Amino acid sequence: MTGLIRRPGCGYAAIAAGILLVAGALPARAEEIYKSDYRVSLLGLTIAKANFSTSVSGGAYTVTGGLRSSGLVTVFDDTKGNIDVKGQFGKTGALPNSYLVKYRHGKKDKSTSIAFANGNVTDTTNVPPVRKKDKWVELEPAALQGVTDPISGVMVAADSIGQVCTQTLHLYDGQTRADLQLSPSGSPKPFSTKGFKGDTITCSVKFIPVGGYQAGRDAIEYLKNKSKISLTFASLGKSGIYSPVQAKIGTQIGTVTVYATRFEKMQ
């Protein structure tokens, strides 16, 4: 599993999880630790679970965690993986240094590693290598500048909750570059889960593929032209950082929902 679109061998649980693999990163001088758990469901059935730990110290952050398929889905699509992301916070939000995801789909081990410097991608390694198919849209060098990984990218910096949905997120998962164009979808509403109670804001999301994908592929075309996608963000204290607590992604087989069952500061 990695990223916002369906990688080879990954199901729609991976699509959703790529959006919500992180929660609770708050710039701080002393170390602070956050725990977050997510449930991924399709048609009311749990298809995956994820849990993550975020450590923040002196403005630098580390996110570690894992995802694995759950329930009856394991019979057809047994996927489990671990992730490690490191970076620091700047005035415009999270700036990653490294992104590493290792996962097993069935009996096959796969991994993606990305190195960043000043918001630009400096190196990408995929094992096995990406298979470029017909009508492949290549990644131009400029597309890998001013981007973040799918984990760091959803930690949105804003002066107020009303500004969260005015932004466009520029994400790269090691194969595909895509933009998530946010727009307002209603006024702030209360949300509560283990460790959190407060207002949230829901953004409508337009998925815009930039490069590193097969043009005309059904899953991509659906996400681009037909899918209804939303992200719900919660403020982390007075940090000016907002992270998702819920996502809904329309797919060809139904709506995938990711819900934070825990969003808690530990220390």
C-alpha cells in the first residue's frame, strides 16, 4: 500500500488509507506523542484497520504505523504493511525528509522509498520497479518539485478552520503525482472520538492526476471524473495544523469510508 491511487496489487482500502495514515502532528519544543487508529469500511463492512504513532520534537516529526486488511477481505486480498515518515514543519506546513512503506500483498513483498530536500523529490526506489503500461503518462521533472508524500501532505497548515478547504495538496506516492483540490463543503461541525472532541471542517476533493499513471485506466478515470471524495479535518490544539479524521471516497464498487476511532494525545 502506498498513496492515493490504486497501486499494483492494492485494493481500495489502500486508496483510502493513503489519505488518512496520519493524525496528530503538532509542532512543539518538547516531545509530544500522538496515537491514532482508523477503520476502513466498504458497504458497511470493515475491510482494513490502521494504527499510527506520531512523535513531534522541536518542529521535527516522525510517523510510524501499519495497515492490514481485515474481515472477509483477507480471503481475497490479504495486504499488510508498515510505514515510516520523517520531516519537519515549516510556515506552509509539513516538509518531508523521507518516506518509506513496506508491504506484503498475498505472498509478494513490495516497498517504496522516497527522499526529499526542501520540498523536492531527490530519489525514488520501488521494489519491484514500476511497470509502465500503454498510454503511460510520464512524470516531468517539474512535477516532483514542491510536493509531499501522502502522509505529510494531509497535515494542512491554516490560520483558521475556514481556510483549510481553500488549498490544493500536491502529493507523490513514489509512482503517481496527483493534486487534491480542496473546496468548502458546509460549515464547521462537531466531531468526537476517543481522545478528541471539537469542531471539524469537511472539504470536497477533486482528484487531478499529474503524471506517473496509465491514461484511460478505469480506476483513474473514475476518481478523476465521477468519484465523490471528501476529507474531514480536525484542528490540533492551537498549532495551526489540521489533520483528517474522516474520508469518503466514491469507487466503482461503492463508497470507501475511513473513520478515526482514536485521535489522542498521549503526552
